[in-house]
Amino acid sequence: MSRYPLDRVRNIGIIAHIDAGKTTTTERILYYTGRIHRMGEVHEGTATMDHMVQEQERGITITSAATTTFWLDHQINIIDTPGHIDFTAEVQRSLRVLDGGVVVFDAVAGVEPQSETVWRQADEYRVPRICFVNKMDRVGADFVRTINMIRDRLNARPVPIQWPIGSESNFRGIVDLLTMEAFVWEEDDLGAAPKLVDIPEEVREDVAAARQVIMEAIVETDDELMMRYLEE
């Protein structure tokens, strides 16, 4: 039985096209929330969520796998779903019980065919979503292009709440657009803690513009806020 009341329990699904990094992302969530003490790797067959022998051998998720972690006085039930088109029905089954979803996108490939499929399914079940742009350190990674693809191909209105510092081999951190704090990683070791730094000069203009988009998106939800925003 859960030690948390229902209003502090969240069922969150990790959904994406195959190889976007769903299971790897889940593994990091479990590590940084203290659920596991060593990060497994999909390509090594040691990922916590890939428990079937076939998954470990092929390096893909075949069935939805669930686990639980805890963060800020909330119980988070995480469901890692398959990304391969052959297992779409498994994703659809999971969507029915979700409070929200994390849609993982490959920063190089952007929106892929199965991304569109699971997005439509999430629309059908009215699942709220946040997007996570993964693999920003890969050759060809482009955060802005990925955001534009989400807007154009998924008919969504993405509002970034973080902004990357660098890309490809120069990717080294992010700016939190809500707190306006910058975090960089100075070590390549798995599990390394980020360092709080001043917002780098090279991204300040982009960060200011992105924060303005957040402000406008927020005030559109409330007439009183809109009036105050326009008056200022």
C-alpha cells in the first residue's frame, strides 16, 4: 500500500520513437532520485527496466515496464514503454492509466514516425505531456530544429522551460528558464553533479527570448494576468 495519499501519486509514462533514449532517460531518473545507485546501460544489457532476456539481447524495450521512485514528497510510478512500431498496442494500453507523459526526442532526428503515432495516441487519451530533447551531444544535434518539428509536425505549441548551452561536442549544460540559473557539467563521469554558474554570454539573447515565450504562454491562461502583463 502506498505511503502517500492519492493526490501525491503520479503515473508517468516515458514514450518515444525507438532509440530516442527512453530507457536510458528512465535509468537517469531512477539514479538521480536515489532509486538505484548504479546506472545501467541499454547497450550493455544492464538497464533496470529491460528485464526480459530478449530486451537485454536486442537492446530494445518490448513490453511496458513499471517502477516506482520518490521525489519532493511524491510517489512517482514510471512506465517505460516500447518505441518500436510493432509494439504500439503496448503503448496504447499504458496511456490509459497515465497522469502525464514524458515524450523523448532525439535531438538529431527530431520528430520521427513513431513519435507522431504515440503523440496522436496521447492526444486521444488526453494525456498531458512534457518533451525531453535527448542526445544533445551527438553530431547534428539541433534543439531549435527539434522544437520547430514538434510545432509543425505534431501541431503542438512547445514552450521550452530549459535552454541548452552548446550542442554536439560543445554541449555542456542547460539554463533553467524558470529560475534563470545555468548548470554545466565539468566531468564526463556518469552521475557527475552539475555546477551552478552564471548564464553564458553566448546564450543570453536566446534565453531572454525563450523566457518571454514562457511569460506570454502563462498570461494567456488568465485574463487578470493578461491585463497586468499588458499594463507593464
